[in-house]
Amino acid sequence: MFKPLTPLQSATNRYLSLYETRIGEDTWRGPEWLRQIRTEAIDQFAEVGFPSTRREEWRFTNVQRIAEKEFVERDISGIGKTLPEDVRRVIDAADGWRIVFRDGEFVPALSDIPPVTSGVYLNSLETSLREQPELVQRHMRSEVSRLFR
């Protein structure tokens, strides 16, 4: 007998389909080891899917709204130029570090990050892949393993 898919199963299938479409476009940019990590991660995601609150480590986190959300790529060419004046006043009045992300993109020109202590590295993933590829590779591999065990 046919059993209908749960919302999380449907969302998993949608994300897998989007991934296959994206890979088929052959727009890959990045090192081969990163493609391998992504392939391992999507294979594990295909097997496990989005986590549900039935899994012990996710019992307090319902990801269904995130899973059902339609994410789209945006044109980020204008990011980093300015902030609205009311936002700028609030940010300028705040004490401490300022790390600005706009539409998911790190904006160094609008961020205020003092020199950090030895052993701390803070940057966008794109820059990190250029400047510290070994560090990114080590952490990405460990995260994929941790998330899907």
C-alpha cells in the first residue's frame, strides 16, 4: 500500500532535486576536495533526510519550517555599499564588535572587527577557502561526520 510522504520527506526530496539540478549546471567553483565533501554530505542527507524531533539530539529543534522554506539566490553585487541611516545610527551607538551580514553575505566594509588574538580566524567562507584551505577542509570534514552520525 502507498504511504504518503511526510512534509520533511517531501522537503528532503525537493532539496535533493535542487542539488542535482545545480550539479548538472556544471557551475562548480572550488577545490576538488570540497566537491567530494559536498557529495558525501548530500549522500548522507539523502539517506537520513531532515532531522525530526523524534531524534534525541533534535528533540527540542523542529526544522520543518526551515525545510519547507524556498530559498533563492540573490544578486549580491550591490551588497556592502551602504546601510539605511536609522540602522547605521543604532550600529554606530553600539559598543563592541560589528559583524555585518546582508542577505547571508559577510560585508567586511560595514563590519568593525578589531584585531583578534592568536589562534582566532574570522572571515567569509569564500575568503577562507583562498587563505586557509587546510583549515576549512579539516572543519568541513569533521562537521559532515558529526551531523550525520
